[in-house]
Amino acid sequence: MSVFLSPVGGAGAQFFDNNGIPLTGGKLYTYLAGTTTPAATYTSSSGGTAHANPIVLDAAGRVSGSSEIWLTSGVSFKFILKTSADVTIGTWDDINGNGDPSFSYYTPAATSLLAPGPLTIKSALDQITNRDSGSSVIGYLAPFTGAVRTAVDAKLAETVNVKDFGAVCDGVADDTDAVQTAIDYCLANHKDLLVEGRCKLTASLNIDKPVDDPSYDEYFTILSINNGGFLVESAISMFSSTLPFTTLPIVALVRFQNIVFECSNSALNAYVLNDGRFLRTVFFGCTFSKIKLLSAVASLTQSIYLLQCNVRRVVGIFFNSDIYTYDFKMVNCIVEAVTGSALRLNNPVGNSVVSSCIEGISGTAIIYDGAQALDVTGSYFEANGLDIDGTDGGTSTSLSYGVCLNGNYFSNSTATYTIKWGQMTSGCISIGNWHTGNMHDVTAGATGLVTFDTAQGALSNIPNIAIIQGGFSGQFTGVVTGVTTTVSDAVQFRKVGSTVTLEFLTMLGTSNSTACTITGLPVYLRPVRQQVCITRVRNNSTVNYGNAIVSEIDGAIILGVGADSAVFTASGTKGIESSTITYSLT
């Protein structure tokens, strides 16, 4: 109990009668203010021992014993002083202990946020120090001309911090529930979320922000200062959603800014995003340490943007999109020290990797197949197993359109050729690239490829091929069928753009059927639809004009006699005379 020294009798005070004579044996009665209800007073500051009531004065007119009177805090007293014969000398009412804050009144200024006065110091302090509402009565005025006054709680609430909801952010305590509560609040109130320190997660955080939700057209941003972010120690996805999901994205317009995503063990299959649930999601200035971005094996991915991000020490495939990859962008990023592959962009549609560094990848830097507009521009590749693989590891049979490799540097790939092309039809170009070794592997059939590159090693792996401006030329071995013994010879070719020219030497044999074909046409010279050309043939020892039909199915060149492609006789000499045919790949 708190007590304060009384202003009446106080410490060592002496009482006198009306003639100035010490009030020997006088009596001092104490009551509650304004009443006749006796009220205890105390002998010392401890408040442990109460005075007798009345207090009987000693021979010198002083309070006997301690010579002190102490009053209970928050209580107002009435004092009545009498002589030993109970003749009243004086009455003093509404007396409080000296310095008792309960009775220090003041009237707040008109601009005060406190409750209207007059107030006591105690009540004012109670309002200010209240842990639940104190910040609402403390004012804030920004030091700017024209600034408007507000309360501290309103000012602080302009930025929502995960710590406001109980997150510890020390990488040890489980912050999952606190961060989820913070996310839910921010989504409901259209606020961004600030992360300080490292929030440990033991389960996925759900962001239920539906695609094309008209009530929330702006981005929801999770951002950090001082390298704040999230840590997992198990094989989970950091972010998911409770919205119904099948194969199409369900969450849209989420941005992560300057966030560190980390897994304690790179061998765990931990991911930032749960498969293909997120659409139009931006990672700006983020760091991924020992954690993969996503793996979508049963759903497409769309509009995932990596801008100025840093990826390090990942095991597996950092970004794995297995079905379709729409509108993936990676710009000004660094991907290093990956045991596995960096990007797997199956069926990429409108994808680009620009001005990025991909280095030290044990597998492949970029894997794709079936592209419909893929741009890799101005990037730096070094010491990767394979830099670009357009065959999805050799399993792809899909055609690619519009692949552009422009102004990239390739160095020290461990593969024999640093760029492995898949099957292409048209619009594929490699221009202004440099490689310290061998560059293009076109075994799968780069029929639509145009190159303007430089390599210290070979430009291409096709034997006797020289890649030229706008195309390339070379030779293959043509084999005549429909004859009794094998007849073969070198066929020279030249490809410029989508136009192919074949130059045949005379190849003749003894006929044993009415059909005659030439096989051996490489995949990359096969058209997308059947092509009919005029050539010179020999049938039963007679030279005629005829047709050469280039098949789009197996690349066989089917010879026919005359303008109507009549069959050959099954005897005599037949084959192709020295001639040239030209056709279009498209």
C-alpha cells in the first residue's frame, strides 16, 4: 500500500492552542473527507502501523511516538483538532497526502488526445501507459510543412509488421501462426506486410487472393528490411492457398520484395510456392538459399517474374514447370552453385531470360521443349554442365517456334556442345553469341535455325557442315532403294532461311521393283508438309524428266517418271540423274 506524508501534522509538527501555548494532550481526529467516518492514518512511510484515532498529542503538542502522520494514497481526509477537553480548535477537510499523484489535477489542452479534464496525473498516466490503448492518446506530428496531426497508433499502423501479431523472427521460434494471422489481416484490409528478421515456418502460409478478384486489383506485397525473410527446416512449400485448385492458377497479384527464402538443408524438397497455384507473382530483389522456387508437374505455370534475384546452393531443379510455362521472366538475376538444373521451361510460351548470370550449374542452365517464343538475351553462362537444352533431356518430340538466343556469352561448359537444339520449324535464331568451345548441337533437327554466332571451337556438330549467314550447307549420304544392290552417294545441300537446295550426282542401279526412293535426308532438312519438285530420272535406261516428292513423314524422296509421277519398270537401269531440286521447309 502506498502512503504519502500528511500536510497536517506531517513530520515533527507542533500544535498550539489559540493562545500560542503547546497543545498538551490535544486530540487529532481523522475521517474520510466530508464525512464522520473514521479513517486510519499511519506512523511511518511503510504504512504498516496505524495511529490511534484520535491521535493524542504529547506534552509538547507533537504527535506522540514517530512524530509523523502518513495518509493512504488515493484517499482524501478530514482532520479535526481538539483540546484534551474535546473543545474544537480547527477543522481541515479534503486533505490529500503530499505528492500523491492521484490528486494532482490538470486540464488537458484542446489538442490533447486524452479524455477531457480536469484529470489527475494518475489518470492521465494510466491512459498513456495502458498497453492496449496507450498509443492512441499519444500524438504524432510529422516534421513537414502542412503535416496533419495524428495519434502514434494510427501512424504505426500505416505499416503492418509480422511482429505486431507476435512473430519473434529469430529463426528459432515457430512463427507460422503469427505470420498467417498477419497475412489474413493484410488481405482483409488491403495492407502490405513487413518482415523483420527470419520467420521460421513449420507449415505452409495460405494467401487466398483469387485470380481477377474485383475487390483486390492491386498487388499484395510482402517485403523486408535488413534481410528479413522465411526459414523452413522440412520439405514443405512456404506459400500455398486454401482456394480450390486443379491445373490452373488460383492466386494472383502477389509480390515478394527483398525477402530471403531459406531452407536449413538443400537436400530437402522445400519450395517457396506450392506448384502452379500462383499467377502474376513477382519476386524483386529476393534471395533463394538452399530452396527451390516451385515444381509444377500436374499444372501449368503462368506469369512468374524474377527480377534482380539471387539463387544459391540449390539441389534439384530450381524452377520446374512440366506441362506449360506461360509468360515466365527472369531479368538481371544471378543463379549460382546449383546441384541440378536452374530452369525447366516445358512448352514455354512468351518466356524470356534477360541480362542474367547462370554459373556453376552441374546439370543444365535452361531446359525447354516445344517453345512458342523463347528469348535468351544478353546473359552470361559459365561452367555449367550444359547451357541450353531444347530437347528436355533428349525426350522431347515437340516442335519449337520462335526461339531467339541473342548476345549471350557461353564459357567452359562441360558438354561437348553448349547449346542442344530440339526439333524446330521456323523463326529460330541464334545471333551475336560467343562461346569458348563448341556451340550448336543440331542432331535433333534444327530445320528452322538461322545463326550468326562466333565460337572458338566448332559452330555445329553436323559433319562437314558450315553454318553460314542465314543458314548452313553440307552433305549427307543418299541411298537409292528399289534396286538389286545398294547404290549410295554424297548429296550436297544448302539451307538458306526455310529454303533447301539438294544437289544429286547420278545414282543408278538395276531395278527390281516399280518404286524408287532416296533415303538418308537428315531430320533438319525435312519439310513440315510434302514438297513436289521437278528432277531428271532414268527409267529402263531412258532419261526422262520426272518428280521428286519429299515426304514430310520420314524424309524419303520418292521418284516418279514424267509429270504424272508414273511408276518405274521393274527391270533395266533406274535412278536419279545428276540434278538439283529446291523446296521449302514450311
